[in-house]
Amino acid sequence: MPGLPAKPVISIWMKTIAFTGNCSGPNSEEARLVILTPPLHLSRYPPLNQTSHNIGQRAESACCDYLTQQGLKLVVKNYHGHRGEIDLVMQDGNTLVFVEVRYRKNSFYGNGQESITSQKQQRILNTAEEYLQNETKLKNARIDVVAMSQKPQNKDNGDLEDNYTFEWIKNAF
């Protein structure tokens, strides 16, 4: 309608965008675009490109790079079996290594290895057993946990490994 300001476009994930001034009429060329910050209660949500899935994938990729530098060879990423999922399946000599990657942005709710419940351990064991029965001839195996956290001084410098600290627990359970 002539003479009415435009309605603001509001999105939880993006900054609020609003037009001020008349959007039609003689002053329409003078309408200003104003970018407002989202309300404080919405600032805890990650930006669109930083979903939990994306953050987890970046952590798993960094962990894979780290373990490769330690001498392991990647066999499979994100193995999905009937009984569950394993983040990384790697080979260390003649031993198959099932790796559970646990990333924590901070330790407010505990560190990565503390977050693995007995149910999660059982799911990993069952999935590893399924993998050994169906996917490989190797019989030597172990389950490792890599607990990761983000280095406070490095928010994102492009090199994935430099952004994290790693605690590699061999034969975790």
C-alpha cells in the first residue's frame, strides 16, 4: 500500500532486515536498508553454515587428518550398519581401528570421552562386530576415542587441525 513502510523480514538464522521510509511514492528512491542484530535470545543459534552436522563433519575431517599424520590409514568414513554408526574406520598396521570422535566446543557439560554412555558404547561394539563379520578379513581390532575441543585462540584459520586439541584414547573400551 502506498505510504506504508515495508514489513520487516525476520529470520532466526539471519540478521533482521528492515526497510525504513516509504517504499512507494515520491520518496521510494530514498528508502534505506537497515540491518539490525537479532534479539539476544536468538544469538545462541549458529549461523546457517555452522549447523551441528557441519561442525561434526569438520571435526571428523580434522580427526581423520590428525590420525593419518599419526600413521593410521583411512578405510571408511561414517560407516552405517544395521546396529549403528561408526565415525571412522582406520587401519593401524594389521589392526582395524574403530574411532569414535567426540567434539566439545567447551567443557561446560563435560569433555568428549565423558559423553559416551554405556548405551553408546554398546552400539559402537555391536556395529564394530557387524563390520568385522561383513566387511573385512582383518580380525585384530580395537576401539579408540578421540576427544576434541576447539583451541580458544583459533576460531577458524582454514587449517582444520590447527583449530583443535586432540586427546587420543587407544583401546577406550
